[in-house]
Amino acid sequence: MLLTLFTLTLIVISLQGMQIDFERFELLSGFDYYNSTVRVRKYNRTVVMLNGTLDVLATLNKSLIISTDLFHSSLGNQQFNHYPVKLPTTDVCEFMINLHADYQEYLQDIINIPKAGECPILPRTVYIKNMVFPTKAVPPFFPPGLWKVFIISSLNDVEVIRFEMIIKAKNDFF
């Protein structure tokens, strides 16, 4: 699931000349599957990081389906509109394979992450150490503003896990 969040983070916002910061990261439901101490913290006046642990409490397998919902607030005033871009809906095992194939270089700050092809994913503690948003990993077509991303995991078409991540993107030119 952490990987889902990370991938969404990678996909949400990026342009050269833009600054992208984490605003919030929260586990909203799914406490039987995860325990999260991941928090956004300010490193200094200009750098914001994710830091903490994500405890995987249950074995995750192909029956757990991951989907996303993106929302955009162009003025950054929390008035979000649904954004029509989504990651492909996939099972957690396929998601991990795609994550490692496409974003391996950005996984350095995540310790004890499941390996590509490891399925089922056994319970473990995943450590996120001072992870700065990897701006270069995201496509250049997302506009600046405030972004809210829901990462949803479903089991038999019933939502069992929901993460929320809020990210702020702004042009360096303004």
C-alpha cells in the first residue's frame, strides 16, 4: 500500500520549474491491514519530507485491488474538483512489479519495501527516511495547485483501505 501511495505521489504533479511539497499523508481506514506513523515534516524553510513507518499487519495478495482518485484545487483553497486522471486499477502484486519497473531509482528512501514479484506480501515494517518529493518522476501535464489523492484498496469490491495524500505544486516563477 505504501508503494501505491508512493507511486501516486510520483504521478500527481511535476514540471521543471515547479516546486512540489508534501502537505499531508494519512491512513483513513484499513487499520486491520496497516498501521502508519508516516508524517509530513519540515526539514528547513524550503524542504518538506515524508518520514515514519508503515506496518503491514496482514498478508497482501492478488485479491487486494488498488485504485486511485485525484482531486485538484487550482487556487489551493481546499475547493477540490475531481480530476479525470487515474492510475490503472490493478492488484497489489502487479502494482509492486510496475512500481519497481518504472520507479526503482526513487525507492531509495524506502527501506524494507517488498521486492518486485514478491507475492504474497508478508507482514513487515516499511521505513520511510526523509523522503523528498521526486519532482522529476512525474509527467509534465499536471497544473500547479493543491492536489488530493485517495489510494483505495478493495477486497471483493468492498473498500477496506483508504489513504489520503495532499500535495502542493507551485511554479517557481511566481
